[in-house]
Amino acid sequence: MTLTRRRGSDGSLKSVSTALELLDCFESTGELGVTDLARRLGVAKSTTHRLLTTLSGSGLIEQNPETGLYRLGLHLLELGQLAKRRLRLRTAALPLLEELRQRTGHTVHLAVPEGPDVLYVERLVSLSGVQLFEDLPHRLPAHCTSAGKVIAAFNPDFARLRDTAGFPARTSQTIRTSADWQKTLNVVRGQGIAFTRDEASMGITSVAAPVRDHTGRARAAIAIIGATREFAHSAERPARLVVLASSKLGQTLCL
């Protein structure tokens, strides 16, 4: 009897794992059919259909009535918004981010480490009306972002994860080797801030400062991002303001 329960439990866990993998399939593709999903998951079409039926029942997946294909459901958006509201870091950062946006006029980001990447948990777009940055991904490899660099400089575990994962090039200016990665992190540690210019996307420059805990380890970063031409004359003021905002957030979280 015990063996039977254990097998059932393992089967249930495998089903949950497969369901999560199914949701991940939609990360880069808006809509998918049963056959394509089954191929990506490496399971039978009947299994895929059962998973889709279950996920559809909970609102995590929905079927487009016009195409017959499946897509992510609106309940995921609800859960995501709830998670964002409950994220203490984001709640504490919002007033500081808004002040930073008002004072600089630039787009501002709050980023956290996620595997070898940075995940932008908040983005306040520039007040200038230039919507250049709304289409930027909410997840980017650490080595091509100022936020990723500055977190890695003060978080050795995060730095190693990126080093192990490698350095895919997004532009001709992106860091591509472990040696350049280590050299960059040494510079960032000395300056206390990190810059990128045309590294995640051509024509975009950013500056970031770390949000550090009581041990000095970076847990997040605040970044200011703008068109490279806007930073051409001077990045001194944005750099000074982002350091101040990050320091305030770190102090708040340590209370």
C-alpha cells in the first residue's frame, strides 16, 4: 500500500512539473497547438490535451476561439499582479523610483537576480513621451545590463552563475568572455556603479547602483535607462541620483 501511494505521489509531481514546463513553452511564443506542445514537452498528445484541459479549467491557459490554438490565460496576469503587490522590495522602492523618474525624466528600473539573468520587477517609463523602452524584455542576461553588472559585482554567487552560463552577444558591444566579465566587475566594485552603452540594445545607455543588505551583498539594483544620445553630455547627475536612491532602499530593507 505504501509503495502504491509513493508511485502515485511521484506521478502527481511529474504531472505538476510537466504542467509548469508547458506554461514555460509560451515564454517566447504567443499561441501553440496540441501537437507542437506535445513535441516540445516530449509527451503524448493525449497527455498534453489532459494538461491543457486542467490548466484551462483554472484559467491559467485559454483557447483562442478563432485559431483553436492555446495561449496563457488571464488568471496568470492576476497572480502576477498579486505577486508584484506583495513583493516587499517593490513596495518599498516605488516612491524612490517615482522620485528618480521625476528628477531625471528617464525610465527607471528595479531589478533582481534570477538565475544568471536579471528580472525587472518594476519599470517606470520616461515622462518625455518616448516609449522606446516599453518593448525591452523584462528578463535579460546579467552581463549586458548595468543592473546585472552591479549586482554581480557585489554578489559573488550571482556572478558565478552568469560566468557558468556564458555570455551570449546581443550587440557588438556585449561582454563575450569570462576574462572581460571579471575585469568589468572589478571596475564596478571600485566605482560602486555600473554603466552599459549599446550592450543590451543599440542606442540605449543605462547606469545602475546596488541595493545591498546588512552584509553588503547586493540583492537588487536600481537603474536609470535612456537613449545613448541623452547621456552623451554627462552621466554624472543620473549616476549620483541612482546611488542615492539605491542607498535609501537598502537602508529601508535593513530596518
